[in-house]
Amino acid sequence: MEKIYTALGLMSGTSLDGIDLSVIDSDGESEFSLIFDKYFKYDDHLVKKLLLIRDKISNSNDIVRYKDQLDEIERDFTLFNAKIINETLNSMSKNVDVIGFHGQTIYHNPSEKMSIQIGDGNLLSQLTKKKVVFNFRQNDLNNGGQGAPLTPIFHNMLANKVMRDFNQKFPINIINIGGIANITITVEQKKLWKSKDMIAFDIGPGNCLIDKWIRKNSKKKYDEKGLLAKSGQTDELILNQALENFSNQTFSYENSLDVSDFDIFFAKGLSIENGASTITDFTAKIISEGIDYVHSRYSLKNSEWLVCGGGRKNEYLIEKIQSHLKNINLKVSEKYNVNGDFVESQAFAYLAIRSIEKKPISFPSTTRCKKFLTGGIVIKNF
């Protein structure tokens, strides 16, 4: 019987609004139970510093140029994580064996074998007195992978849990709409190591463009339920030109994506409502094309399509995506008792367990790496 660990996972996404924290019990395989999830909002000072440094980093040279600022922000970010972890640990009667610390992505470029997440794993371990796993992506990048997406192995476990708990048949496909949108085609657990059927792709922008437009043009951080976009009018000329420009770019579903791969320049000059509407239509069209690509390439008839991530709360975005799809019905993950807000924080708790057990976390069919690979740096600094 596999050992059951209690793991704490942390995820800070591209919205830069706060940190999702989850505590789970798992063996890193099929056994999984959720202890609790909690969201911790950043203070405004930290948000401003994170946004400022992310906007400054556009290439690998900037990593060197702004090293001092990065070091300062990394320390502030790590101290915030340590604070919320210690608050959590002090409120628990159960011992946590390991922390999965994703950090905050500020630069991702697989062609350079670089994916930079700020977050000091050594300091976090020292401050929390816990074993910490961090830098999950580098081993994959070093072995020909894209460094993302890393959550498919967790998606696969969740899909198998859905199968058992709800008597649901495969195929079950999971669409995560975070800053970037990605899809995992899952497979029955008993077939996982005998096939290449667990497949994943980044398929386009998720929330990143909409959030950026809202932050730039208002004091809000996102378009709640898509109501602002719904109140506007899409500029069809601008939309079609933006889609044509996107289709002319070198884009491949085999490559991972970063928020810096997309920009809102095409909406310049539009009102906040019309810009939100146009950008939402742009995002919805690209996501729907990605879903269609996966659906047709792998003949995924009679599939369940579960949507998680913050994007599922943008009802207008989901409505727009659905309007482009035929014979595909999107369902929010809550239909199967999966809280779509915390899938990634749960995932990095799960991946931390797999890391300390030296189990693979990335696969040729998910990140395009050369072979099954474990990942993450394990540190005990106390």
C-alpha cells in the first residue's frame, strides 16, 4: 500500500490577486481526499510590486537587468506565503508532511529552457519548518519539454474520481481557464502507464487579456461574470483583424504559452465596455477553436467537458465559447463536486507528493518532454 501524505499546495496565478492554498491527503496516485481550501488576498502594496516587475520582464536579459528588484520582490512574496502557511499550520491539528510551492510566474520561454517563478523555497522551508518542493518546471525544460502544462496528471486523478463517484464513463476532458487556457484528455487509471492517451495542450489565452484590459481601464481586477463585456458592443472589424493576425502567427498546440504571448493592443481606442466585449469574443473564439481541434483530432465523441479555473466564473465568456461549439456541452466542474477555484493549488500539493516519491509529473504527451520525468527541487532547511 502506498504511503498517504498530508500536503499543502500553493498557487498564485496570472490574475495577481492572491494565493490559493489547499491541504490534501494523497498517495500521489489514485488516493485523494481534500482537507480544506482557502484563498488569501494580497495586500495592495504587494500586488503593485508584482504587476510592476512582471510588466518589466519581457526577455531573459531583463531577468539580469532587474535582478535586485526581483530579489526584493521574491523576498516579500515568500514572506507573504510563509505567513499564510504558518497561520494555516497553527489552525490545524494534523501534521503537514510537505509543501508544494509553485511561486509566481514572471517569465516563461521554453525555447530558452527558462521558466522563472519567484519564490524562495529555501527561505520558505526555514520559516515554516517544513519540507518544500519548488521549481517544478525546470527538469522538464532541460529534457526537451515545454515546462507546461503540469496539472494533467492531477486532472487525470480527478477524472478517475469523477468516474468512480458519479459512475461517469470516459472520455472525460478537463478545460482549465486560468491566465492561459489548457485542455487535458484523461484516461482510466488502469491504462495510464500502458498508453499515451493522457494528452494535454495549451490552447490560447484564458483570463489574461480580459483581466489586463480591466486593470488598465478601471480600478477593478477582472470582469465579474463578464457583465462589462456583455454591456458593450464588439467591434467586428477589429475582432476579425485581430483573429487574422493571430492565425498568421507561428502558433502550435505542441507549444506551451505565456501571458506575454498575447496583448490587448488591438483594442486600443475602444471604450472599456466595447473593448471588454471585443477581447472576450477574441478569447472565446481561440478557446473554442482549441476545443474543436482536440475534439476532432482525437475523435472525442460522447465526452464530458468539465471547465475549471477562474474563467468558468465569467458566464459571458463561457456562453460565447459554447456558442461556437457543436455537439460539445461545457459543464462547470462543480457539477461533479470539484471546486474549480482550487484545482491548481490542490494539484501542486499532489505534485509535491509525487516529487518526493520520485514519480513522474510530466510526460511526452503533455509537455513534449523526451520521457516520463519527475520534477521539482526538494528542500529541507530547518
